[in-house]
Amino acid sequence: MVYCDDNNDIVEWGSEELIVPYISPLDRKRHRYFPDFYIKTKNGDKFMIEIKPKKFTKPPKPTKRVTKAFMHETKEWSRNRAKWSAAQEVCKRFGWKFLIITEDHLNTTKYLYGK
């Protein structure tokens, strides 16, 4: 959020203010997804942004034994894919860009420690 406030190219932003309807593959019911951020830049670009740890942006690695942890990761991956697919469709309809940002993209050291 500090990044958005301090960036002169960002003219508008919000956190968890957009609602994206999606159908969960787990229960086949309609749910609501709230992406982490929306950002509008000076040049008019608009972004819908999800921030996730990198390990949650890929399908779980198959294991020899099906553990509770593996089942949980599989369900979360399935739910996230449905959310992100719905978000991409909304962005496509309105001319926005959908981004999934991980720790690889963030430079939090600068904001936490002033370096």
C-alpha cells in the first residue's frame, strides 16, 4: 500500500474493493472473489492484482501417498484457478490487466528497512 501511495504513476488504487463472481469447482456454487488490489495509472492502464506466495501459483506436486496436506493444496489450487480465470474474463471485458504477483516481484526490503 505504501508503494501505491508513493508512486506518482498511480492515480487511484484500492484494496479488496472489487468483486469477481466465480463458480467453485469444489461445490459448483457461485462465490465472490475479492482480488487484493486494483490500480489505475496516469496513462489510463487499469490492473487487477492478486498477491500470492509463489508456491500457491503452481499446481501441487504429485506425491506417492495422498496426504491431507496434498488434498488441501489440490483444492486450493482448483479454487484459485477458478477465481483467476473469472478475474481474467472480467479484465478482458473491461480492458484491464490481471496480474498475479509473488515474492519474486516484490521489493519489500525498501519499504520495511528504507534500503
